Amino acid sequence: MKAKPSLEQALCIVALLGIQDRNRPLQSRLVAERLDISTSYLKKIVQHLAVAKIVRTVPGRDGGIVLTRDPHEITLLDVFDAIEGHQPFVKNTGLVNKVFGLKRKQAFVATYGLKDFKDQQPVANVMAVFHQAEAQYRRQLATLTIGAVLPTDGTQALQLDWTKWLTR
């Protein structure tokens, strides 16, 4: 599986917003500059995050982007799904069964005169391994929240207005 470059960018956006003072939207222009991407590309990423109800945009001169939830309620899986979608990593098209004819085991054994044909792990089961790996991957992403990876002041996650730092 190859993740889109926008996944890393989305994680950075959500982390920036996780630190941002909740009462002050972070200006899109500043986020785009910090990530070294165009504002139009940032808008595409933010749109995916907004559809997933991770962020929302605030219009106006003092507007920008804000989180819709506490960072401790947003998992890496939430961000992953917002950007990558919910499609399986590997799609089982039935080709393995078609090519190897394992649905017609008796005919296969008879054709080749196999006496002790063992198929405890037939080729078709390979697809199940991919699906199990994906399920494990998704479970792992669901265990870590954005809030858990944010820098702290020793007792709690930092909460500051990035505008001061990003406009220096």
C-alpha cells in the first residue's frame, strides 16, 4: 500500500490545529506557507478533513481552520480514512480462484491423478492474508490519537496561537 503525500500533510495540519488555541482559527495561508504547498492544494486536503468532520473552516478576515473535536478524540485512522478513503488495500476479483481452478478441486485432482493433494493453504488464501494485514493496520492506527503525539508543557498538550510563530 502506498499512501498519498497528502496523508502526511493532513497529519501535520491536524497536529498544528491540535496545538492551536481553540478560540483562534489558523489562517489557511499560514498553514500552506508552513507546509510549502499552494493554498488551492491545502483547500483540497482541508475539504477531505472537513467532510470527515475533523476540521471546519471559519469564513471572514479573522477566519481560518479549526478542529471540530478535541485532539484526543481524533485517531490516526480518522485522518487516514479522510484522505485515503475506505477502499480495501487489495481487491479480491476472484482471479486467483479462476486461474487455479481450486473451486473445482475434485476435477483438478482427477485431471492430474493426485492421490494425496493437500490444500490447507491454497493459493486463494493469500488474499485473506492481505485482508488480515489491512485489518491489523487499521486497528493499530485506531489506537493512537493526535492528542497523544502533540508536544506538551510537561503536564498537558501545548495550546498556543501559531500565528505569532508562523508570521515571524
